[in-house]
Amino acid sequence: MDEEYFDFKEFEESEECLDFENTKNCPHCGSRIPENSLLCLYCGQGAKKGSSPAWIKITAVVLIFIFVLFAFYLLIGYI
Ligand SMILES: [Zn+2]
């Protein structure tokens, strides 16, 4: 009798990986996610607190700086 069977052991192990008893808010989308999950189940972002990499902030600042410079350049050009 070699019928296909549902691998309960594997299923239970995968369930135990996530602690649904203790949940926290995703820092990105605010959804309730397991305390020990590394990634948000809903938005897929990293769920570590303050995990937003420094390069994202630097890139944002640089982009804003370039945008301001560009706007300033256009403003002067039209005067
Ligand atoms: Zn999220």
C-alpha cells in the first residue's frame, strides 16, 4: 500500500517555525505577524525593528537633494 500521504511531520515543523502566540506589528504595514518571523507575511518586508538599511535613508536624502537642486535650477532658468 504505497498511497500518497500527507506529511504531517513536515507540516507541523513548518508551523512551529512561526510563533503565532506572540505577535508584533509589522514596522512597514502594521499587520500582526509572529514575533519571531524575519519577514512580514503580508508585505514581505523585513520585520526586524529598525532594520531599514542606512543606504535607503542616504539614497532618499540624495534623491531629495538632487530634486531640490533640479527645481532650483529650473526656477533660476525661468527667471
Ligand atoms: Zn508588513
